[in-house]
Amino acid sequence: MRARSLTYAPAALADIAEIHAYLSARASASVADRVIARLRAAIRARREIPLLSPPRPEYGEHCRLLIAGSYAIYYNAAPSGMEVLRILHVARDRDSIMSGVQENAEPFAA
């Protein structure tokens, strides 16, 4: 069985850095490291079955949502793998943030 691809959009990488900085400043670097490790583990696990999560067509044709702890992970899914678009705390205004993702999204190879 061929490994499914996993990529991160620049905005998702920026989200990871922002989450880490926020948690490091308010808790500790070790707490931030653990949260980021859990998020990445959830993403890697979903890579094996990317079409399992519910679709979010309002954010793009292939967009899906994975909840991991207090974070919503938005990603484009295809049978061949996934592309992480954004990682947002559930308290954030996802509609205003994700509307920019849909407008700037590049076609995803399904």
C-alpha cells in the first residue's frame, strides 16, 4: 500500500508557529511542544483515512474538518492524501478566517 501524501499550506505552518508562541508565553514551552505534537499526531492519523472527516464545502470543494482537542484542523482531502489548510482554536471566528482560504485556494488534485 502506497503512503498517502501530507502537506501543510503556508497558513497552517504559520498557525502552528502562532499556537506554539501563544502557549509558550502563557504556559510553557513544554506545554506548547506537547500540544503541537498532539495536533501533528492527529493529522498523521487522519492521513490514513482523509475522507473520514465531515466535508465543509462552504470552505472549498475538498475541504474537511478534524477536531483535535481545542483545535479545528481544516484540510483538503483526496484518496491520495491531504493538505492541511489551517489549524484554528475553536473559539476563533472560523467563518471570517476560512473565507480567505477559499478565495485563495489553489486547485487540489483529487
